Amino acid sequence: MKILVLQHVDVEHPGIFRDFFKADGLTWDTVELDAGETIPDVASYDLMVVMGGPQDVWEEDKYPWLADEKAAIRRFVVDLGRPYLGICLGHQLLAAAVGGQVALGATPEVGILDVRKTDAGRADPIFKGIGDPIGVLQWHGAEVFSVPPGAVVLAESDACPVQAFRYGACAYGFQFHLEITNQTVADWAAIPVYARALEKALGPGAVERLEAEAADKLPEFNRNARAIYDNFKAVMRENAKKVSASGA
């Protein structure tokens, strides 16, 4: 399986998912869009993983490559019908690329918070084996306000009604962070815009408090990440069978 990873800042990478990929003997190609790297022909890849970043999906004037990225996502998900995993900005980009709406939220979510499964989320295989509510790391100001036509909302919170959604058979977006490791909070807090959002939401000393809380929750976060990864693989296998059967 060939994996394409799109990144928007070097410290927002697949995190714990890199360990899962390696354990499965998988390799991946990373495109660092903020560094001027260009997206290759997506048709040669089996899975697209799109990470978070400090940009907003509508900032094409400031980051012209966002237009190319959304076009690549749309081709991969809509035209090719292939599996997609988007986290935070990657979640918002999926929505924007296929007909949803993204804007600044009324209340930024930063910190360790809970999200709830919707009825559709409780039925979707992606959350199999994961409790409800789900404790997660949040760090975002923008959010998906309306999902694309045909998409299904899988998780929600009081501040953000679209915490996770599925588009088609195997394209998933997660507003919250599944990928965190023991370095995540420190790495992200070194980004000025992230640090400002953190201090604004949680007050002085927020970095140290969040690092401690995230470290305490890390085993749970990593178990949930592993479950979602395994569930996602099962979804991909089932989709591949259906595609093969329909083409036979």
C-alpha cells in the first residue's frame, strides 16, 4: 500500500500513526506544502493522510498551494474513491474540497476535552471498541459548519457539532487529534500562533498544565488511535472487496 502524507508544518506529522505504519511494514511519501513541495500524481497512491497546521482552508491568497491541495483531495476522494484520513486542518480540507463549509468557530477548543458519538457514529465501524464520550486533544479555532452532501456526522461536542464525519465509503475527517505522542504538546507550543491560542484558552502556565494532562491521558489516547487505525484498515479492506466485486 502506497501512502501519501500531506503536511502543513513539520511538527504536525502522523505521530503515533508512523509507528503503526512501520509495524505493518508500510512506507509513506511526505509532502511538506508549507515548504514549497508539490503534490505528486495522487493516482499512484492507495491512501491519503492529511495533517493539521496553522493555516485556514480559505487562506488561498496567503497560501496559494491550498487550492492545489483541495483539488488533489477532491480528485483522490471523489474521482478515484480512495481512502482518506484527515486530522484537524485535514478534516476541514476534506469538507471544503467536497462541498462542505468551514469557518471560524464561536468558541475555540483547546485542551483535553470530550466528544460524543452521534447515532451514526455509534453504528460506524471506525469507532468500534472505543468508549463514549471520547477524551481527546483539541487545538483549533476553525471548524466544519456544514458537511458535504452525502456525508455523515460521526461525533460532536457542544462547541463544535462536527467533530468527525465520513464522506463516501472510506474518507474520514477528525477535528480532534488522534496522533499525539509525548512530544506533541511541546512541539506545537513552540509555534507562536498555537501558543497564543493555548494561553488565551487556558491562561498563563497553560503549556506546562497541558503537557502534564496530556501525558496522563497518553496511554488512553494511543489505545484509541490504535483502535481507529485498525478499524480504518478493516474499512479499507471491505471497500477494496466491494470495488473488486463491482469491477469483476
